[in-house]
Amino acid sequence: MPRVTLEDIRSARERFDDESVVRETPLERSRSLSEASGANVHLKMEHLQRTGSFKTRGAYNKLTQLPSTFDRVVAASAGNHAQGVALAATKVGLDSTIVMPENAPQAKVDATRGYGADVELRGSDFQAAMAHAQTLTEATNVAFVHAYDDPDIVAGQGTLGLEIYDAMPSVDTVIVPIGGGGLIGGVSTALKSLDPSIRVVGVQAEEAATVPDSLDKGIPVEVDHPQTIADGIATGGISELTLSLIEEYVDDIVLVSDEQIANATLILLERAKQLVEGAAAASVSALLSDDLDVTGESVVPLLGGGNIDMSMLQIVMTHALTDRCQLLRLRVRIDDQPGIMGELASVIGDLGANIRTVRHDRSVEDLHVGEAYLVFQIVTSGSGHASNIIAAIEDRGYAVEQVE
């Protein structure tokens, strides 16, 4: 099996001769996340790359080494690898065709085309896009650029590990999201080769988790149709190459829920002033989870991408605000009489909350004749405010419940 070494990663870094393709991204301390976790937290701001993610590193390292017999490259991607390959190909003078799932965020499709690629939309997930992409590489002048199952790609991603170590050689723990494993494979190889005492923690979304079973069985295990708001790490599988690197260099794997990812996205936006996609927020959700103890450590969560689709951002924010009770849905049982909606609206308004929507439900089995439910969607300042609203409605004699 091909291997990736520290020397491979250092050689990749030397190829990064154009800052318009790959630049060294900052490492910035987060006071709020440090206080929340009890650690000294520095964020690796890789989402500030030109393409919005780390993927250009591996793609540029790969394409700068292609023999001159190739004049076109093909890749499959849910979005970030697509943009990385498109930009790298254009910079080295190659044509590119990128196959993306039909449900890929439109912003990522448009950006990929903007970097010079031809884009084909095929299938409902990454696996389907990959299958089609591989049919386009029969010509001898076409090279396939895999998102993670390639030593050159892994070595390029591993340059992030060199940057983290150079900026903070005293780092104790580095937290890395895992999709196909190319990023954590490269980063962990670099860090562990430089200092074996550094702890490397991988993070996967619960509904797209492939690494725990793969480690248990000793072979790559796939998940069919992974469902998570962190679309950048919903690859559904890893490779033998990346699994071998994870087995050798990664210390822990943490699984996080979509609710945790949504909350981390909102925390990063509110407190760190950074807008990232779910795959990047996964590292911070692991930092804040009960499954990872980093008390007293110097910790670097890696923010790998910032290419969040605006419709996905709305979904993520709705999840996070609902979890915080800042977006509250209440169902109130009433006698279906004139004036009651106005009474309840006044109760809610007097407490400084804003009613976003309200509806009557009259055709519900458990209602008696002449009864109805009023379902309010309310914007509050948080859980304490929400509790006060519920208490005030109950004080008026109404039965009220919080609903999803």
C-alpha cells in the first residue's frame, strides 16, 4: 500500500509557490471557546483559503506533479474538492470536469464553474457522482483526481499539520473533521512525525460515521446515503490508505450530532465572528462535547471550510435557535371563542417576545367540540425568557406545551 511520509508533506509545501492558490492561514486564539472548554483554544482558520477550504492544498500538490501527457482532469465532489481541483487545474493549465451530486449546493456548483471547470450533476450523493466520474477517465489524456484516496492529495492536506506545528509547537490536541480521511490522514502524519505526544482527535457526524466500524473491522466500511447537515464530511466511506493512517496516528474518534454541529456553527458565528460550514463546525462541537476532555490543554480545532449554502445556513440556524429556545413553538389548548388569540398575543407581547407565526388547529382527535389549538412560533431571548412565557400563559388558565 502507498504510504505518506513527513518528507512527502514537506515536499508538497515547497510546491505551494502561488498564494492565489494556497496560502498559509492564520491560527487565532478564541477567548470565548477557551473559557467554555477550560482550554487554551486556537482556531486554524483554513476556511479563509481562496476556495473556502483546505482542498486546494491536495489538488495543487497532485496536479503540479502530473506528467505532461495529461491535458484534462476529472474529479467527483460534494463541493469543496470540486473547487480545489477546478482552481488548481486552471492554474497549471489543465482542463477539468467535476461531477457533483444533483443536490449539491448551488453556491458550490457556481463557484466550481467560476474557477474554470465543466460541471456535471449526477446522482443523489457522493458515491453516485464518483461512479459516474470514473466512467469519464477512459481516455489516456485524462487523469482522475480522487478526493482522499491518493498519497499526493493526503500529503497536500498534511501541510496544515506543518503550519499548526510551526505556529504552536506546544500544542497538546488537534481536532480534525473526518470525511474520507485525507485531511486527518495528512495532518496526523505530519504532527505525529514531528511530536508523537500531540493528541490527534478525529470527528465525524453520527449519521455519517464510518471510522468506528472501519477500525473495529480493520477494513473500510461504507454508509449508504449518509444524512447530515455537515455535507462536506458526508462521503459515506474512507479508503484503505486513509484508514491505515488513522489506525497509526489518530488517538481518538468523537461522534457528534447534527444538533451539536448546528450549535457550534452558531457559537462560531456569534462569538468568534466566523461563518463556517457544518464540516468545519464539527471540530468545535467535539471540543465542547462531554466526550472530549481538554481541560488545561492547548487545543487547535481545524476549521476546514466556509462554503456553507445559504439555505443550509437557514436550516442550521433554525436547529440551533430551537435548541436554545430562542425559536419557540408552543401549542395552547383553548375554547374556540373570539378574543382568545388576542389575549394570548398580548400575554406574549407584554413579555417582550415576538410572534413569528400563529395557526389554528381544529381537526385534532383529542379536542372536544368547540375546542382548538393555537400553535405559536415565537422569537425569545433564550430558555429563561421562554419559561416565563409558558408560565404566564399557564397562569391565565391555559394548557400549554412546547412542541417541535
